Amino acid sequence: MVWSRPDQPPIPTIYHTFRAKDVDSDQLVTYRVQDFTEDRHADVIQHYKENFVDDEPLAASRKISSSAVAMAEIVAFWSWCLQQRMTVVCYKEGSDEIVGVNLLHVATPGKHKQWKLESEDLWNTFEAHIYVGQQFNVFERFGVDRYLTAYGLAVNRRYRGRGIATELLKARIPMCKAFEIELTATNFTAVGSQLAAAKAGFKTDFEIMYDDFAKMGPKYVFPGIQTKSLKLMSLKIE
């Protein structure tokens, strides 16, 4: 069954606020993590183009940003995810500049939308995630019928080094409580996001080295990748 967001809590709800250094003065300022709103759709897509696709290890390795076909298809995927209205955006107090975004989605078991992609490189990045899901079935391992996952954590380059990624991940806790979701789990492909997840309380459930991926065949080879491994990490909501 495909999950749909209920009417409550309303959009936009603020799930988390925190203090961190400002980008210009290094003074402490307040940031908030709240629901994505449809009026920022184009801005969020642009944010991912500028702050995700060349930094996420799998996409960067396969040079997704260099392919018009791959970029059109990944934008379509991002737009599909946004339709569930679970994505969260981080803003600095008094500013509408996007500081960071976590492209969230409530996963449920069963058959859902099947993606047919022309870009072989993009499809191979998807297949790496599919493989992890086959090795570690979150629904079966945790006995849940839904969980909050993500398809990309992207922090504005201007704001990096301030713990924004960790705070975006911490926002999942009150968000899950608001929607009565007992678990959040995500495949983290980069060292930075893995460290941020650990700081936010996530535990590693499954890990595969990219060198071991490469032994499985050409479609799992990611040239020049700097990160050691892909980790499926989860956090139970108490």
C-alpha cells in the first residue's frame, strides 16, 4: 500500500530548531527544519543540482551531471519524491535561503512505481541501493509496515562545516513521532553523511565496501570513489 501524508500535522510544520554559526559572521544564529512547501519546488530542485549531484559519491563517480538524459531523469525522480510532501528544508532565521534539504519518503512494502531509465549510469546507482535492500530487508528485520527513508541529504556548500547535516537528521525524530512512524532508515553513501548519522543516533545495520561492489560486475563499479563503503543505518524512534 502506498502511504499518503495525513492532514495533520499541517504544512509547514517546524520539527526542529537549533543554534549554529552563521555563514557570514560566525556568530550563533537560529536555524529551523520544516516541511517543504510547493512554492519552493524549483528552488529545491536547483539546490540538489548545485549541492548534491556532484558530491554524492555514486552520482559523482558516474558523472551524472554531465549527461542531459541522466539529469532529466534524476530531476523527475526528485520531483516524484517531493509529491509525498515529507521532505524537510532547513532555513536560517530571517532568511529564505535554502541551507539544507533532506529528500524524505515513507517506504512501505509491496510493488510501487517502477522506474525505467535511459541512463545506464543513473540506473546503476539505483541498482546499488536495490542490492542493499535485497541483502537487508528493513521491513522484515524490524517488523514494521512503514519507515521513514531518504533519497538525498544536501547541505548548501556555503553552510557546510556547521553541523547542519546532523541537525537535519535529528529532525526526523520529532517528525516520525508526529506521524507515528517507529523507524527511520537510510542508505548513506558518503563518509560525511555517515558521520552525521552516527552523531544523530543512527546505528549501522548493513555495510558493503565499494571494492566488494566492484567484484560483482561492471555495473557495480564506481570509478574514483573516495568513500570506503555504503552503510544502511537506522534509528528506532522511542
